[in-house]
Amino acid sequence: MKTQATTNAHQFDYWLEGMGHSAFCAAFSLAAIRNRLVTDRASLQKQLDVQRERTRSLFAETYPPASVKEELAMRYAFHETILNVE
């Protein structure tokens, strides 16, 4: 759809980023429900790193640096904290 949009095609990037964020949150939640956070930590951390960078890159195009930092913290700080607990 993005390649065929005649206006505002870049808005699809925000939708795709949001879907990626939701998919990561679902995977994280499923691991937590199944008591597999420790077992799945490496995989979840890899997903988190990819999604966090995707969000950072996209939002850095339009948000001031402090706002990007706040957005990343709001979306991912909880997950990072849980995954980094030994």
C-alpha cells in the first residue's frame, strides 16, 4: 500500500512501527504468562533491540531528541528492566 499511496505514504511507517511494537508486547506478555521470560530472554532482547531501533529511527525524523528519549522510555523501559533482572 505504501508504494501505491499518492500522498502521506510515510504515515504507513508509523502504522508498521506500531504493529511491530504491539507484536513485541504480545510476545513479551505471552512469555510472561507462560513463565518463560528467563528461557526466552535472548530472543525477547533481540526483538526489543530491533524494535527499539526502529522506533528511534522513525521518531528521530520528526521528534526533538529529548522527546525521542522519552518515547523510547515510555515504550520500552519496563521491558528492558524485566529482561535485565538477574
